[in-house]
Amino acid sequence: MSRLSVAQLTSGLLVCKGTAGPSFAFYDEAGAETPSPDAKAAPAAKKPADGFSRVSLRVDPARNRRLRIAAAQFGQTGPELLLAALDHYLDQVVPRLLDGKCSCLGFAAASGISMFSSNRP
């Protein structure tokens, strides 16, 4: 009957609070650390330095082509056009759907952002 060995606690296992991450190491029968040859370190989570939140959107090829064409027609990038479309939806469509019952969505109108403004807050 074989006995299970336990990995030893070493200073290599200690990290500062907030910097811990998954370990991609394996231990042999003697308890020595042996890194996996195919293990990759997890990328560190990045917080945007500009104060903005990142949003990801997957679109099919036809929508992507239409977005690129429309952005080119307006002299904008795809993300700028998506922001303009989102602003338009939140400023014009949502208030009508909610029948003006949510005053908290009035940010853009109060700040003077136009649909094709490139200087957003």
C-alpha cells in the first residue's frame, strides 16, 4: 500500500496579499516542485488607467463589415461609432420605452454630448 506524500511548505509558496495566482507546478513523489512543460502563467488582470470600463462584443462577419463601412463613411473608428450608437440608444430610444420614468439616464443630454462627438467624458 503506497502512502501519499504531502508537498512541503516553502517560502516559494508565500506571496504578498493581492498578488496570489494559480500555480502551474506539479510535485513529484519526493515533494519537489516540477513545472509542467505546457503550463503558461496566467496573465495579470489589468485595470484601465484611463478610468473607462472595457466592453467586448462579438458580431458576425456581416455586421462587422457593415460597422466598418458605416464608420468609414462617418470618418470614425468602429469603437467610436459603437459609442455613438450606444449614446443614441440610451438618449433617444430608452427614455421613450420607459416613458420618461427614469431620470437617471439623462447624463448625455445634460453634459452636451452629441451623437457624433469624438470628445467623450
